[in-house]
Amino acid sequence: MIIINYNNFKFKPKDTLLFGRESEGVPKMVHKNSYQMLKIPLKKNTRSLNISMAVAITLSEALKQNPNL
């Protein structure tokens, strides 16, 4: 599987974005059946983002690249 920073990913209108639960993330079975995984880089001492923040960051980039969605 390829891991790519979300802001380097080329979003397309029919892409499917899956976000896992804050406590567990996306299930391993989903990772095994996916060909790419997006990563949101964090500052050095930042533990994690909550799910709503991760969705907002990712969708804002997808909409920036595809303004007609």
C-alpha cells in the first residue's frame, strides 16, 4: 500500500474517503483492500487529531482541487 500526504494526493470526483473511529482507526481488512492511504502530518509532540478535524482537513483539500463538487 502507498502512503501519501493528503496535500500531495490528487483527489478525483469519484474518490471514496474512509475515516475510522477515533479509538481504533480504519479496520485492518480495509487497509489490506486499499491501494493508497492518506496521511496528515502532525507536529512533533502532537499525539493525534480528532476525527472531525481529520475530515475537515482532508475534505478542504479535496474541494480545493475539485471546486465543482
